[in-house]
Amino acid sequence: MQAGKTLKSAVAFMLGAAMLVTGAACGTSDGDDASSQSGSKSSELTGYDVSGVKKDDAIAKLVPDYVTKDGKLTIGMDTSYAPAEFLASDGKTPVGFDVDIAKALAGVFGLEADPETANFDSIIPAVGAKYDIGISSFTVTKERLEAVDFVSHFNAGSAWAVKKGNPNKVDTSDLCGKKVAVQTATMQETAANKMAKQCKADGKAEMDVISSKLQTDVTTNVVTGKADVFYADSPVAGYAIAQTDGELETLGKTEGIAPEGIVVKKGDQQMDEALQKALQKLIDDGTYMKILKYWGVQDGAISKPEINTPGTNE
């Protein structure tokens, strides 16, 4: 998807903890649906109003007792990954398109959404115990499917970002000798480490992989010159670039479009089916697309959620 282009039209004013530098990027969401919802947007993107989503009794009956017993749908997410999941200007309220989707799913189940902030690499091990599900821009990979189940909910690729004008002459076909910033435990970190090993095997200059727990730190590393380039999910890269007020730009085209998914406890077929049916309901009634349009990421929309189907590039 061309995330850099669509997301720039979706960004409003400073988003508190999600901001990477001072300043603002202004704009409105694409389409009339977002602006016509009850409780229209202010100068800060705070989320699409999903309060109108009603419980579907047939789907709700599929949800396992361990999820429904406390009346909440507890979701683990790394809230440093704008515009998917991040903290609003109060520094504590999770917002983003994944957050809105989670709230809408909870509505279908007749539950209260309880998004909880966690480090990205700690979420998958905690699903089924601390969290009912995980939603945090997880690409569905064969490796992850060995540990958990997935219900696909969005398509995203990977994108590179450098300082405006690419002053360090980064060439993504040969990153030997360069410093590459990535977020810990992402597929981009895995890919970068493979590239670094290849540089060493080929006897070329060392490629330095700089991993950070937070995407905000990843982006800041390039803004400050600590890294030459960063590698991240395409919507995240586009949003991060928009927040730097012109200091960064994308390098090349979006690569490897693949499904992202909702994490479910391994082998929990009931929850898999409940999420698949609930998400399909939100797609069919238009709620899903309205959420994505509000955040300017409609290019990543899917038409049919799938259970345990990894990307073809994995």
C-alpha cells in the first residue's frame, strides 16, 4: 500500500506521546463517513466511534467462558505503533485503528474492550493467560503460527525510511556498511539480521542492526542520525514520517504485502471462529471500512478474514 501518501492526509495535530518531534501535521480523513459519525473528530485523532456496534447473540455464544467470565475482552498491544495502536495526548489512553477494531469486536461479543499496553515481544507468550487476544500489527508468519493462532484483519507491507534527500546514500539492495533501525521482535528485525549475516558472509562492511523496544525510538534514531535508515510496517512508517514534519521520507516502494492478524491462544477454535465471524460482520456492515478510512489506512482493508493463513512471502 502507498501508506506515506494516504496517511499524510489523515494526520491531525500533535498526538502527545505518539509524537516523535515537536510540530504538527494537519489534515482530514478521507471520505465523508469519518466526519459524519456521531461525536465528530476534534483536532486530535482519538478514534472512530464504535458505540453503535450491537451484540450479536449467535456470535457471542461462540466466545469461550475464560474470555466472557469477567465481562471484558482483554487485549495486549504495543502502544508505540501509530497509527495502529498508540497513546493519546493524555499519555495513557490507547488509540489507533487496531484499538477501534478491538472495541468493535468487543461490541459484537457484548463485552467491554480492555486494551492493555505491553512490550511487543511479550504479547504472544501472554495470550491465553494475561490477555484474551493480542492485536498489535502482528504479521502472520509460519514461525508465529507454531506458537499461536491468527485471524487475519489487515494487509500491510514493509517500508524503508531515511532522512529527506537520502544524504547517506542508502541503497536497500546493499545495506552493508549501514546502520539500520528496527523494532525488537518484528519481522523487519528478523529480515535485517539476515541481511547483516549475509554482509559478514560476503566479507563486506558490517551492517549494524539497531533494535529498539519502541517504534518511536526507531524513528528517532534516524531523525537524530544514529541510524541511516529504518525498516517498519508500511502504515507505521508512513505515519511516523508524517509526524517528523518533512525530516524523513520513504525510500523505494512498499515491499512484501502480507496479512496481519489477531493473536489467539493456540488451538482455540472457538475463539478463532468467534473472531472470524465478528470481523466478517463488521466488514459486511461497513464499520470496519469506516474505521480504516478514519485513520487513512483503507488501502490495507481485507474482504474476508482467514484463520491461520500466513502470507505467501513467508
